[in-house]
Amino acid sequence: MAIRFQYNKTSLQQQEKALKMRLRTLPTIKSKESALRQQVKQTKREVEELEAKLRGYQGMVSLWDEFDPSLITVDRVDLSMKKVAGVLLPVLDGIHYEVRPFSIFNAPSWYAEGIELLKTLATTGIEAEFLRLKMEFLEHARKKTTQKVNLFEKVQIPGYQDAIRKIKRFIEDEESLAKASQKIMRTNIEKRKRDEEEEVAQ
């Protein structure tokens, strides 16, 4: 991205203003990127913990063959929104289950416990899926923020500094030329005056 500028004082002021704004904003963007990076790490750790928990239940698969999965269903999931490091993220507030009545006498004795276990399992699965989604949001925001930091640090700030240097050099050269031409003009006027005075004296 080339910085557009003109060789005049107005353009110089605009470039200086743009540079100052980017230099002032850069630390904020960097701290946002750092916060997002931390959030991504933390969320990834939480996802791994939940996935490990889910793997722990795999040994009970044979029990589920005897269980009627239609006894319990997810009724609704409560969500809210929360800003984390400047990014609006969905937050899982609660999961509500609907348990169908069953006969305690006809069903195996472990059904009641099985329902609670299934709730725990479903909750863990939903939370893990939710955290994966949160991690995707955070990772996307982190990448965009990193791109912005790189744009500022590697492209825009050096570009504005270079433009300012070029404009200042041009203005200085112009002023030097103007002074030099004024000096030449003054010297010529003084010489002409002396010549005229000499002619009058003769």
C-alpha cells in the first residue's frame, strides 16, 4: 500500500497527523492481540479438558445399548453475548433437558442414574462444541488483529515516515533554492545600483 502525498506543507501536516494516530493506536492493538492470543490458548485448554472427559465415558458404551435414549432430550439452550478482548462472543448460560416419565419398576435400577449421567455427558458435549465455536471466533479475531498490527508496523508507519522525510527534504530544498535565488537577485540589484552610481559619478 503506497502512501499518497503531495510535496507541500498541508500534505506534510496530514502525513504527520496520520502517523501520530497510528503510533498512538498501535500499543492498544498489540495488547488486544495479546489478550486474544491468551483467550485462544485458554479456550483450547478448556476444549481439550472436556474432550478428555468425554473420552472417559467411552468405556460405558455397552451400558447405553440397554438404555432408551428417547427418555431424555435437550429442551433448550440459553445463550447470551459477552465482549472478550473487544470481541462479541456467545456465552452458554444453561442447558435445559426434558425427561420423559418411565416406570421405575419395569426399567433397570440404574436408569435414574443413567439419566443424570446422560445429562452430564450431553452438557459436556454441548459445552465442548460451544467452546470450539468460541475458539474459532477468537482465532479469527486474533488473525485480523495480527494483520492490523503487521499493516501498521511494517507498511503504514514506515510509509508515513518515508513520506514525511521526502516532503521535508523537498520543502527544505525549495527553501534553500528560494534563499539562494533571493541572494543572487539581491547581489544583482546591488551590482546594478553600484554600476548606476558609478555612471552618475562619471
